[in-house]
Amino acid sequence: MEGLAASSAIKMSIQTLPSTTIKQIRSAQVLTDPGSVVKELIDNTLDARATAIFVEISANTLDAIQVRDNGHGIFPGDRAMLGRRHCTSKLREFD
């Protein structure tokens, strides 16, 4: 449990971005194809300090995209914010 407490000190919680920030980055942050989704998921594993990453993609790239890793994971308090628009732990403002 001490490891979790130590890693939580470096992990920002998931929050909704301010509307001004959303307007500034909106056009640059759209995931438009399966490749950009996979890239974003791999970026997330690296942010979580993963040392092993496993990617599974269905033949048509639509039925399944799964990325597993051994990173520090998502903290239970952040799970309700997963998949919500304009929510991130990576930044708070455009600058």
C-alpha cells in the first residue's frame, strides 16, 4: 500500500478542462482513426511508467482495440471520469 501512496503523489487526478482550454485545443486532440486511438493508449501506458505493453487489435480494427500494461493504473477515485469528454489528468490549461 505504501507504493500506491507514493505513486499517487505524482499522479494528477482526472478533471474536466476549463472551457477556454477546450476551445484552444479542440481541433488538435480529435482521435479520428484507430491508429490515433492506439497511439493515445500507448502514450497513456508510458505516462503510467509501464515497462511492458501489450497491444491487441482485431483484424478490422473496429471490433476490439486493447492495450494492457504494468503501469501504476487508474486510481479508484478517477474511474468515474474515464471516457468523459474533455476530461484528462495530463494537463490543466493550454499553456
